[in-house]
Amino acid sequence: MHRAAVVLMAFGLAGCAKSADINFVNGRAFMMGDDSCARYRLVSPDVVQCFTSDDRPVELRRALNQQEMQFVLMRQQLQAQQMQSLNQSIQQVGTSFGQVPQPQYNYTAPQVMPIAPPGGSQVRCITAGIYTNCRY
């Protein structure tokens, strides 16, 4: 059950949307780079207008203060630790799959008589229009 959860989490993380990150504009820190703020225009020294990748205006975002910036950096560090832990779990699951003994299958084909046509090696065919009938 734990293995299945780890694999599902890995696939879930692979499909996550792009997240915002700290970007500096004129010495001020802003959260940008996500789908809602792929592009920006500086409105004032402390405010940017965010646009989607197809230049649709979305929202105004203000610059981060020192406390908000510390919070974002701590959250990023925690996410990096969680990713490292997840990677280790995935590697352990992969290693344990390699340790599972694989069953040995031994197949012996049945002995059969060789095919010998009753009329020797002759083949006789009769054609009538588009139909052909062959006999051995």
C-alpha cells in the first residue's frame, strides 16, 4: 500500500502546474512565473500587473516584504526536503522491486507427429472463376 502511495504521489507531482517563484524587479522581490503571472508590467516600484502567457491581464501583485520573503524561502526549502525524501522513497521502492524473486517458468512443448500430406508432396488446385480450391 505504501509503495502504491509513493508511486501515485510521484505521478501527481509530475502533473503539477508551474508555481510562482521570487523574481526581482528593480531591486524589489515579487512572486511571478506561475500561469497567472507569466509576463508582467511594472505599474509602480511596489506593484506589477500580471499577464498570462497569451497576454491576458490577470491581477496586480505587490512586492514582498522581508517577512513574506523569509516565509517563501522557508517553504521552498521544506518542499526541496520533501522532494528529496520522495526521491529516496521511490529509489527504495525500485530497489525492493529488484529483490522480489521472479518465478521460473519451464515450458516443454508436447511431442507431435510430423505433418505428412496423405497424397505425398503433391498439391492439386482447381480454379473456377475467382475461386481456387487446393488439396494435398
